[in-house]
Amino acid sequence: MKYLLIIFISILFISCIQVKRKVDEKKINADTTSVIRDISSSQINTGNTPPAELVKYAETLIGIPYLYGSTDPQQGFDCSGFITYVFNHFNISVPRSSIEFTNFAKKIPLEKSKPGDLILFTGTDSTERSVGHMGIIISNDSIQTLFIHSTSGKANGVTITPLNDYYKGRFVKVIRVFSQNDS
């Protein structure tokens, strides 16, 4: 009888812990969704920074190696770490991860993109259509679109890349962060 009581109390205790864990997970998920919703409905405040100045600064970082999860130019950058570092240089606050840009700012057609706009791609698995990579448009004319980004690919680091067939297959969208680009 004593052992049955211990087993019963143990089962009851474990059940309570599992219920509490599920309640906590729901609260965390609700809080995360709320934060993402708040971020995604925001517009980036670029102040008086000209897009050309931001692009020029980004180009000074060419050659810094790729390092996953890093925003430190002494160590390297991942793609969103590069974006964060460049924008923070001008005191412009942006989300830290590429996926947080999914519903951020104003979507524009690729053919209307201008220097300073952000270009979003899937991760390396293009069948997974969520944003996993990004760069900054540095030029766009009727012939070619160029963007600067930190890549883990062959270039391995901050480099300028044309929007080639590989990246066209991963293309998600372009977002406008500089209101100056609307004119």
C-alpha cells in the first residue's frame, strides 16, 4: 500500500510538472509572437542617413570572413550580423536575424529596387521558402542587380554578388528601408 501511494504521488507530481511546462510554453510562444508582430509592423528609422553613404560604408567591409552568429568585424559576420553592423554604424536599429525581416518594412518589386534596399533569400535549401539569407542592394539597372552580403559560400565572407540564377532560385523579396528611395 505504501508503494502504491508513493507511485500515485509521483505520477501526480509528474503530471503537474507537465501541465506547468505546457502552460509556460504557451506563454513563451504568445510572448514571442507578440514581439515578432511588434517588430514586423515597424518601419526602420533611418534618420538622415543617405542610402549611398550606407552602401559606401558596407563596401569598406569587403573581405571580412564569414562567421556564423557574429556581428564582430574582428572575427567575421554572418549575413544578418553584417546587416546589423552596417546599420548600427549609422545608429539605425534593425532586427538581428534574417527571418525577422520577413514582414518588416515595405516590400517592393525587384526591378524597382535601389541602393540601400535589402534583398531577402531563402537559406541554402531553396525548397524551404522562409527567409534565411540577406544582403544590401548596391546597384540595379536594366542589365544587372548587385548586392553586398556575407556569405558562407565560395566567396566566404563579405562580397559583392550579382543576382545570378543561383540567387534568383532563392529570391524571396526586396524590402525598402530608406524612405528616400521612394522618390
